[in-house]
Amino acid sequence: DIKDTTEHQQPLTFDLCIFEDALRVEALNEYLSSRSYLAGYGPSQADAEAFALLCRPPPERHVHALRWYKHIAALKPQTNGQTPESKAKRVQPPWSPPEGTDVSKLHLYNSLTRTKEVFVPQKGNKVLWYCCGPTVYDASHMGHARSYISFDILRRILKDYFKYDVFYCMNITDIDDKIIKRARQNYLLEQYGEKKPSPSQILQDVLTARTPFKAKLAETTDPDKKQMLERLDAAVDAALGPLQMAEQSNAAGDTLQNQAQVLLEEAKDLLSDWLDSQFGSQVTENSIFSLLPKYWEGEYHKDMEALNVLPPEVLTRVSEYVPEIVAFVKGIVDNGYGYESNGSVYFDTANFDSCPAHSYAKLVPEAVGDQKALQEGEGDLSISADRLSEKRSQNDFALWKASKPGEPSWDSPWGKGRPGWHIECSAMAGSILGESMDIHGGGFDLRFPHHDNELAQSEAYFENDHWVRYFLHAGHLTIAGCKMSKSLKNFITIKDALAKHTARQLRLAFLMHSWKDTLDYSNNTMESAIQYERFINEFFLNVKDILRSPTDITGQFEKWEAEEIELNKSFYEKKTSVHEALCDNIDTRSALEEMRALVGQSNTYMAARRSAKLPPNRMLLQSIALYLTDMLKTFGAIEGSEPIGFRVGGNGQNLESTVMPYLSVLSDFREDVRKIAREKKVTELLRLCDELRDDTLPELGVRLEDRDGLPTSVKLVDKETLLKEREEKKKMEDEKKKKKEEAARKKQEQEMAKLAKMKVKPSEMFQSETDKYSNFDETGFPMHDAEGKELSKGLAKKLRKLYEAQEKLYNEYLQSTQNGS
């Protein structure tokens, strides 16, 4: 017996003197059945000796011996002269990670630096975002939509694409000079109407009100405002004439009353201004000033819902934060950056700017001293001479305004008053987000003085220099180059815009432009958005039609040929390009162009497969469609839970899954009918099938596409689009028919002209041209010109060719008449 006494290995002990191989192997197998021999150690001397006695691997029935044999054989030295003890243990080779490539980081255009900066939230993945909301005194217009849709797009992309935890806070300004003045005027005009003034009284009051209005018009220098006032004056002037004539002619009471109502409607702006100047100070009840903003805030929320703009996590109203605003103003004063004057409190810009830790007007330093901008920031009711004289510097701005008669008021340490405009955002954002936020958003025109004043007073209160880390400003929206403005009455309301275009089309128009640049709202802009929507939707419809084709579970996984590999390569390249575009200041314009190119390549692939009568790769097209749908959902351009494409049907219902089985049955039945009708040559049935496709189903929002050699494609498309397509198709067919008829008419005219020419005898063709020729030979060929001079040889040669050609034509004519044609 031989024993291996290695400490950590089971001893190999059995009789090596057994001479018969079969018996030896059997004994070895029995011994190893209760031993561990694969513990990871090198072979022992006993292993080597036992291995050497075996001439060949043990039979498979001796499982344990065979496994031992293979294990020892694998560890046996491969070179002669090397002993088992000197053989090194086999180990895994070293591994190193790939070098990889740089990952694109999100950059945002920061108005604080006027450049693109890497976006780094202050606290991990959480993003604190405050956005300036609307001043609710009138209908929201497309200028508002420009900001709120743009920020909704940015917010969705940060949250759903870059996976930031975004906390979004927005304010509603419901205390403001514009609101106070509009609410007061509306109240006084309503009171005026309730008194039922006579037509003569209305005429007299409008004429009286027109005097100060004319003076205001004369002193206005701003061209846009002047143009607006001139339009208003022209409308009043046009309404005045008929009423004055009706009074002079002693017209009937109904006529006078109707003319007076027309005038009252046209003159309500200047009349309400005049009433406000006369009786505005008598309006003191705070509730009067809350009705107007409450109504328009409700309308604003309806508009945002219709535009698919996500609501904020927190909505703050100035009227609900007056105590916090008072405390905020007091903190600024206590820190030495504010002062009281005649019951108002002003921010001391000079003292703030002189402090080494602070800087005034970080966003637009070059605008400091711009009195026009500063006065617009203070408001119409706050730029009277006495108010301006209260300030230590013209650059100082109101934190708290002492209320005048005709204005709402709240208690404060400085007496009855109301918040200044800029302070509301600082106090409300500070209450919700604290001493510093990651992002502050607003319109481009708010940079100075509003946002610069916000920054100054907030950093004065918190005694820091980083109240906002990134300032994002959405670009203007113009109509034919003119900026929208409520005060200039140059605006298209969101409701008006939605009456012409869908929320998706409006959003696509914004996505196709940079969020920070000026966007011109025009027919061309919207037509581009509509064409993009149509292009993408058609792709979705085609993919869904392909995916509806029956297949078993394994049939989904077709073999990839070169075309699929190429399309998939392009797919991943486009995804990378989209990501890089979004990292580059959330460049949705470039992202949409990359998505358009991907759809174009997919369409080319599908068309090639269709031409070859081969099915396209379902899984690949499905992956592309799912990606594009997901991106459009991220942008807010697709609502609903459908995995692919735009939702069909309203109120959350999935119309496609409901009706498509029935439409498929109808399509298959129609296909069978068409096949039989073609075989039997029953044209009436074919006509009815075409009528179903072209007239009946489009009225239901269904498009059938007959394809040669392939099953009919069934697509659900909104009814308006299909009817428009049908109208365009009919128009094209009519134009084609018209061109065909015109070509036939021209051909007929040419043939008639040719026939008329053929009928002319050669001998007569020149004789009628007496203004050119005067002497002819016996065949009618001219010999002299009109002046009696003999024709030159060159001209005679030319005329001879014409003569011979006519002779040929005439002979053809004679021959045709003889043949009876």
C-alpha cells in the first residue's frame, strides 16, 4: 500500500500491485467513490504513480475513476523532464476594463454667465426649480405658451430623460398694478352700465373721455403703443359718427340705442380710463380686486391643461403669502439693505452694490440706470412724481408700497400697504425652496429689472451670493416680427390658437426651435410642425400595420441580413446623436431632425422590402417605433399609454385596440370580394369597394391602402386629416384631368391647324402675301419683292424649300381625301 500524507489532501490508498488492468481500474473506482480528489490542489506522488499504471482512460461505467483520470491528465506536465511538483497552478489570465469613451454631460445656457455651463445640482440628484408664473388679469396668449410649453419640455426632459428628481414651484401674481387698475376699471364700467345711461349721455361721456385720451395719444412716443392707441381711436371715431347722425336726424329709439351700444363697446377702454380717473379712489373693498385674478387664473389652468403642460408641484399666490412677504421685507431692512419712506419700503441698490460680497444686476449689468425699464418694473400706479421722490436713488425699487385710495391694502410695520412686484417671487420661492435653488426660469424680458431685483433682494435677505445657480430664460414669441403683448392688445389667445391647431402641433412647433431663441408664430411655422407630425404618424401607422400581421412566437425573430444590420447601426447612431443634442442645452430642434432622419431610413428599408415582396423585420422596426414614441412622450408630444404612436380616440380610450379587429375582418372580406369581382369582371362590385375605401371609411377616420401583391393596409387616422387628404387627392385628380383635357384641346387645335395648312395649294401659298411679293411665275412661285426687285438667290432658295414642303403636304391631303379618310 502507498499512502499520500499531504495535510490538506485526501490520501490515495489502494493496492498498486494488482496486475490486471480491469481489476485495478475497478478497485480505483471503488476507492475514489468515497474520496474528494478535485479540491483544487496539485497532484500527489501517489496520483502520479497510479496514473502511470493506467494505459488508457477508464471505461465510462467507472465514473469516479474516469473523472479522476481526466483531472490528473489536465494537470500532468506537458514538457519532458518537468516533475508534477514543479508544474505551476493554472490561473485565469489578467483582465482589464475597456478604455471606453467620454460620456456627454448636460450643459444648459445660463443667463448668469451668458454661456453654456455643465449642469450640476447642488444636492445629489434633486433639482429645485422656480418659475415665474402669469400675472392673471386677462386671457393667456401664445406669448405665455412660449414660456410655459418651453419650460414644460425642459422639465420633462430633465425628469424623464436625464432622470433628475425635479421639484417645480411656480407663482401666480394676483396682486399687481395692472390687476388693480383693470379690476377697478371693470368694476366702474360695470357700475356705469347698470345705471343704463341714455344714448345722448353715452355720447357725451365718450366725447369727454376722448379729450384726455387724445392728449395721451399725442404724448406717446413708443411706436407699438402709439399704433395700438391709434387703432383704438379710429374704432371709436368710426362708432361716433353713426350715433351723432342718428341724434341729429331724430332717429327712432331702437336705432339710437343700438348705435349707442356699438359706441360703448368700441370706447370701453378710454371710457374706463376716464371713469377710473374720476371715481377710482372710491373703490376700496379688497374683494373687488380678487375676483378678476381668480377668474383668469382658472382660465389659465384650463389653457395649460389643454396644452398638456404639467402642473407644478407647488403653486404660490401673492395674496396668500402677504405675511411671509412682510417678514421678508423686514429681514432685508434689518440686514441694512432696505429703508422706509412715507410708508413704503425701498431696496437700497447703492448700499447693496457697495458690499464686497454682493453685486447688483448680475444678469444685465448694462441696464442699470435704464429708467424706462425700471418704471415699467414699478408699475403704472407707482411712478407718480411723489412716489419717485421718495427714493434715495432712481435705481432703488419698491419692496413694499403704501396703498393709495382705490388700492387694496394689508397691515405691515410701515402702515397699510401692498407688496412690490419683485419681492413676491423672493419671499415665496424662499419659503418653499430655501436660501438657494438650482434653476430659476422665466421669459427673456424679465431679466431686468425683475430677475435682477429678485436676485439682489434675495441675496440681501439670505446674505449669500448664490440664490440662483442657473437662470433659464425662454425666448420671445413674435407674430410677423412683432412681439406679443397684452398691454398692446397684440396677441393671439391660447384658446384661439387651439381652435386652429392641436396642442401637439403647437408643441412640435416649439420643439422645432431652440427654447431660448425668438420664435415667430406664423403659418409657415405651423405648417412645418403639421408636416412633421404627419411624417412621424405615417411611420407609426406603417409599423403598427406590420406588427398586426399574424405570426407565431418564433416567427417574430427573423434572421438579420445586411439591410437589418445597417438599419440597426444607424438606429444606434441616431440615438447617440439625439442624446448629444439634448446634452447640448436641450437642443430639441437637432433631436427632432435626427429622429426625422431615422424615420426616413426606416421608410426606405420598408419600401425596399415591399418592392422585393419580402416582410420587413418586425422586431427591429418595433424597437425603433418604441424609441421614437418614448422620446415624443418625454417631450410631452404624446399622451396616453399606447406603446407605439399617437393615441387615436379621446377620453383615454384605446380606440385602436377596440375597433381594429372588426376593421381587419371588413378589410379581408373586401379583399375577397375584389378578387372575385376581378375574376368575374363585375365592375360594379369593384366600384363599390373603391367607394367604401374612398368615401365611406374616411368619414369614420379609417384609411385603407390597397397594395399590389400584399394584404390591404388598415390605418386609423383622425377624420379631419383623412377628409383633407381626400380633398387634396380630388384637387390633384381635377388638375390632372384639366391638364389632360388642355393637352387634348391643344393637340386638336394643332391637328386642325395642320389640316388647314395642308389644304392650301402650293400655287396659292405666296400669292396672298402681296406685302412681300409682286410678281409670280405660272406655278405661283414669287419672282420679285413688293418693290419690284428680283428676289435674291438665297431668299429664292429658302422660298423654294417652303414651296416644295407645302407641295408635299397638299399631295398628302389629296391622297387622304381620295382614300376617304
